[in-house]
Amino acid sequence: AMWTFEPKVAEAVLVKMLAEAKVPVVYGERLDRTPGKVVKLDGKRITAIVCESGKTYEGTVFIDATYEGDLMAAAGVSFHVGRESNKTYG
């Protein structure tokens, strides 16, 4: 059997789950890409992000939901473009 889902239904389920868990979700903000301004770090840990609107968001966990990994790149996280070979992880 092949299981499929409608994206709008999956989104509605996710939004409901986040609301039930009282997880704040911010839409419509863009990272301020000014070098050295995007993220605030404590060692290697992201403690806050700065957006173009001037708003700063502090937290203990950040999810990089940008299309190209802008938050991780700004935080200095190492990354690889494309898929790794099967040999890399066996």
C-alpha cells in the first residue's frame, strides 16, 4: 500500500501539535544577514537570533527552517552541499 497525504492537512496537524505543546512559532521574519549580527553564541551554542525587523529572539533550541541553511551557516556550523556518498556512513 502507498500512503500519501495532503500537505495542507499535514501542516494543520503540525500547527495543532505545536499549539498544544505551547511552542512559539514566528512567521514572516528574515534573518539580518549583516556579518556578526545574525546569531548570538555562547561558545558554539546559539542563544539568540537577530532579524531584519530589529527583533531579537532568545531561546534554548532553534530550528533552521530557512531554505538554504542560513542560520546554521551564520552560526559557523559545518555543512556539506549535496548528498554524501554511501561510503561516508556505510
